Amino acid sequence: MKIVASFFYVGYAPVIPGTFGSLATFPLYFLLVYLGGWHIYLAALAVVIAAGVLAAEKAEQQSRIIDPSFVVIDEVAGQLTTLFLIPVSWKTALAGFLLFRIFDIVKPFPAGRAERLHGGWGIMIDDVIAGIYGNLLLRLAIFMFYPSH
């Protein structure tokens, strides 16, 4: 389960493991986008979230650390949520990355409160909420600055 929780050991980066976890999401993101439609992407996101809850809970229990920094599967889920159904380009990918990182750090309501949930859900759900905020703000920006999308 450590391989899932740390997203193939990316979470063991010596500095800013959450940021590296978000960046490490991009190969998976591009694979999902080019594999097919939104249903494949959504199914994969659901699997990441479900596996993340289980793996994060197990990692927390084994390490005896609440929300251990090496657990970055939550960043993967949040980053994928931010980019869900967003037009694919390097600009939207970069904007989505920056927005997700900001919302993940700031944790606006209810993300900050969701982080207090017990175990794997507490580790995962705040990042999914941050991803929802990132997705909505990115959609608004695309609508305002690139209305033809």
C-alpha cells in the first residue's frame, strides 16, 4: 500500500513532496485524456480516490503519523479533479497545477474542515475539495478569457 500512498515513492522526495505529487500526476493525466472519453477519466479518478483512502489510512496507521507527508495520493486525486473536463493545453495544465496547489495550501472552507475527518478520508477529501475549487475557477477563467472553448 505504501507504493499507492506515496504514488510510486514520489512522496519520499526530500522537499515539497505534495508539489512533486501534483507534478507526478501529469503522465497519468495525459494518458487518461488520450485514452478516451470522460467516463474513463472519471472511473480512473474514482479508483484513485478509493485506493487513496485505503492506502492513506494504512500508511497513517503503520507510520503512526497523522497525515504523513509521504502520502501524496491525495495530491494526485486533487490534481486530477482540478483538470477534469478542462480543455487540454499546456496553459490549462499549468494554470490547473497552480490553482490546485494554492487551494491545497490555503484549504478554503470546507476543505480545512474536511481535513479533520478521521483516517484516509481526512487525508483525501480536503484535496478533492481543493481540486473542485481549482476546477471551477479554471472553468471561469477559460470562460472569461477564452469564450470560444
